[in-house]
Amino acid sequence: MVNLEDLFKDKTVKTKAKTEILSSWIVDKKLSIKELLEFAEGAKDPVKATCIEGLEFATKQDPAIATKEVFQFVTDALKDKAPRVKWESAKVIGNTASLFAEELDKPIANLLVNTTHEGTVVRWSAAFALGEILKLNTRHNKKLLPTIESIISKEEQNSIKKIFLDSIKKMAK
């Protein structure tokens, strides 16, 4: 039986290792998504971010792990104050957007807000997720493409511009 409380209380286990443990528990179905989300919801920001990062690792391996509840949770978490919660949530959305193509309005709106965040990693992660959404060629692209082109013109970080530009190239294929 896995225990989230015990995992996070154990100071001998570093954060990165906790993320890997969480991810393996999720992938191996030793930890239910419902249990993880309930735990993360009431957790302090660093713990919540690690829970979301565990989801990010797991959804990178198998996007289908993400339920509607996961997608809703990370969409809402994009509005959190903590930058790490924002960027980990954006990565989960990027990994899973193709599964929720009909439910992208709110994530897109929240991600667009994060493209102006002062933190480079928050902007980079928002670019990743928006780029993945752009590649899906949904009805959103009509509005999203000009908005992203405007973001590119204002963005100072070349690494972030490159994510958007690569997505636009892949979208054209």
C-alpha cells in the first residue's frame, strides 16, 4: 500500500526521487489518480507541484493516464501563484491536450495568461503546451495562431520563440 503522507514526510528522499516514485506509482496503478488529486488539492505549493510533476512524468510515458479530472485540475492549477505549479501543469496539458481536444478553451486562456509571466520557465512551459495544442490543428488555431505570432514578436527569450516557431512549422505539415 502506497502512502503519500509518508512519502512527503520522508526527508531522506529528495524531491526528484519523490517525483519518480509518484510517477511509477501512477503508471503501475499503485496510486489512484483520484487519491493523488485529492492529496495535491490540499497540499502546500511545493508538494502540490511535485504531485503535478509526477503526473507530468507519467503522462509523458502514457498520456491516456490523464482523466478529465486530471485535465481540469491542471487547467485550474495554471492560475496558482506558485510558478512551479504553473509550469508543471502546463507540461501535463502539453502531454495530454490531444485527448481533450474538445475542452481546450479554458486551458488555452490560462496558458495565454502565463505567456506574459515574469518567470522564463513558466513562459517556456506555456509555449510548450500551446505549441502542442497548435499542432492538433483544431478550430482554436484560427485565433491562436495570430495570438502566438504576436507573442513571438514580444518574447525576448529565443528558446521560447523557437518552441512556438517549431510548432507552427509542424502545424503546416
